[in-house]
Amino acid sequence: MPGLFQRLSSFSGDHLLRRVVRNSTYLFASNVISAVLTIATAGLLGVKGFGALGIITNFVSNVNRLLSFRMGDVVVKYMGESLAQARPDSQERAAAVVKAAGLVEGLTSLAAFGILALLTPLGATYIAKDASLAPLFLLFGVSILANVTTETATGVLQVTGHFRSQALINLAQSMLVAGLIILAALRGGGLVEVLWAYLAGKVVLGLGPILVALYWLPQSLGKNWWRAPFSLLPPWKEFLWFGVNTNLSGTINVFARDSEVQWVGYFFGLEVVGYYKTALALINLVVMPINPFISTTYPEITKAFAARQFQRLRDLLRRVTIIAAGWTGVVAVGILLFGQQLLFSNWTFFGRSFHLYRPEYLPAYPILLVLMVGFGAANILFWNRPLLLAQGLASYALKVSFVGMVLKIVLVFLLLPRAGYLAEAWILSGYFILTVGWMVWRGLDGLRRAEAARV
């Protein structure tokens, strides 16, 4: 017992861990509301309607990701490094990074909307299998314009520690969407009304961080931060290559990890898409508290590595892994014991019976169990990619993801037509296990080398 109390005391005394946990907690509440909203939407639209919603929203998001240079990662790395070095011109260097990132992201966002307009007829016809849905693709595409420099702004808020502001924005958009969906349900609305609700949330989620970042930037980088010359940027080759690497990494994720709805829609149709959307919504219970850890831990990993505080970094990685493993294990057991009941059981309150999902969603359960394997591994070791980025190994992370993507796509076309839709869940879980394990090994090896070089 004394050993246990000593270990718990070491957790509570770790100021870096406490800051990460506190910041993650700020971002957690809105995720809970979002999960409940997804369940409510599934009940409102039915399997096929829920599948159509998933294809539209995922298609638009993936087109945007294809042109995204993940400027949040760029800002966290280079702005965070500049401020951590405490040089006389640190603020100006950080400001130059923010300016360059915002400019690049703004131009690529405009290009993404144009490409969406070109691809929409193909997406509606061959993935949604309904050309009449094309206007809804373009409607939701307005969210790309609302997120014109949101990644840059989010990176700024992460580096400057304004996670509470992010949480309030997320909470506001979740409450707005919840109110609009409730209104749609009361009025007997369908897919169009739900899509408008989701779009309203995306607009708030896009413009909110931009406005908040513009408010805080003068206080963090000085009133004239926007005048910082681009000559203060890191070497252009390094800076641009990091951005290109993060873009290619995001593109790979689109095909390998974030396009399950599109793959399933192409091979099996809207009904099976509805099952997958349901399973992914429930798996969100596993990743929901951990997702904020990714955005809050990455800046701390970057700062600790830049400051050569290796033991502090190891302690952080070990402790957040224990926290993530504990949560993942609890939720996994809950899904094993109660997952089927969640999908089709009737619940009685005050003499009235209702169900969270309709019985038609029950085929989502085996998909959910398979996805638990891969998402569980990625959840526990969520810091795999941030550790590589902190070491300047964005290109290595890209290589790992690329190899995983190629293997996954080959297996998709070889197996799905014959093996059925459950095979897609196994392929995705395998992708997670391979790439996450590989990145963890390389990241820890790089950390060992950096420690040895310091000695």
C-alpha cells in the first residue's frame, strides 16, 4: 500500500501532467454533448438517412483535409520552439510563423472549396449513390470557408495555453447544434434540417478560434505581431518541408483512416454506412476523453524535448499512457457487457418506454467490437505521432503512414468484395496496430538517442 500511495502522490505532484489533465478536462464537456447528439441524430434519421448524412459530412471534411497542411502542427512546433528558446526576438519569430501559417491555410481553404465543387457530382453519384444529394454536399461545403484559418488559430491557442477558450467554443457549438436538432425533431424534420444544424455548428467551430486567437495574439506576441517579417521564419526549406509532410500525412490519413464511410458506401451502400457510422459514434466513447489529451499533450512534448528535459518527458508519456489505458479498459469492458443492450434495448423512465437506437442498428455491434481492438491501441499510445514531430521526424511519420495506407488500400480492394463489410473493420484495426506500434518504437528510440547525445 505505501508503494501505491507513493505512486499516486507522484502523479498529483507532477505539475506538467496536472496542466495537461486540466487543459484536457476543459475540452471534454463538449465532446460528451457531441456523442449524445450523434445518438439522437441516428434515431431521428434512421439507418439510411444517417448513412447519407455520414457520407456528405465525411466527403466534405476529407476534401478539406486533402489540401490541409495541418497548420496547427506547424504553429505548435515552430511557434512553441521560438517562445521556449527565450531569445530577444522570440516573439517576432513566433509571429512570423503565425503569419505564414495563416496565409498558407487561407489560400488552401479557398482552393479546397473549389475542388469540392468539382468533385461533388462524383461523390453524390458513386459514393452516396444518389445524384440528387449533390446540392447538400455544396451546402455543407460552406463549412470549409468558415474554417479558413482555423487550424492556425487553434495552434496559437494551444501554444498560449488557452484551452478554456477552445472548450467554451466547442461547448457553444454543441449546444447550438443540440437546440437545432431538437427543433428539427419536434417539427418532423429530416436530413436537410439536420445538415443545416451541423453546418451552423461548423461555422461556430471554425470562426470561434480565429476570433479568440486574434484577441489573444497582441497580448502574447505584441500589438504589432502582424508586422513581423518573414525573414525571421525558420529556414524556408525546413519550414515548407514540415508543412508538406504534415499535408501528406493528413492526405494519407484521409485514405487510410478517415474514409471508412466512403469505402463502405462505395462497396455496400447507405444501409451499411449507417451501421458503420453508428459503430464509430459509439467508439467515440473510447476516444472522447483522450482526444483532448492529444492537443494538450503535443505542445508539452514539444517544449520538453526542445528544452532537453528528457526525464520529465518520459514521466509525462508514462503517466498519460496509464491514464489512457485505464479509461480505454473501462469503456471496452462496458461495451462488451452492455453494447448490444445499448443498441436495441428499450429503456423505461416515468412509465414511458424508449430506446437510444432502433433495433435496425443491431448489426453495428460486431463492427464495434472489431474497431475496439485498433482504436484501443491508438487510444492508449495516442502520443505516438506528436513524439516524432517534436523530434523533427515528420517525414518518418509520413513514411510509416504511407506504408500502412498502401497495405490497407490493397487489402480493401482484395477482400471487401468477397469478405463483406466486417472485413473493413478488421483492416482498419490492423492499420492502427501496425502504424501506431511502429511510430512508438521509433519515437522512443529517438528519445534514447537524444539522451545519449546529451551525456
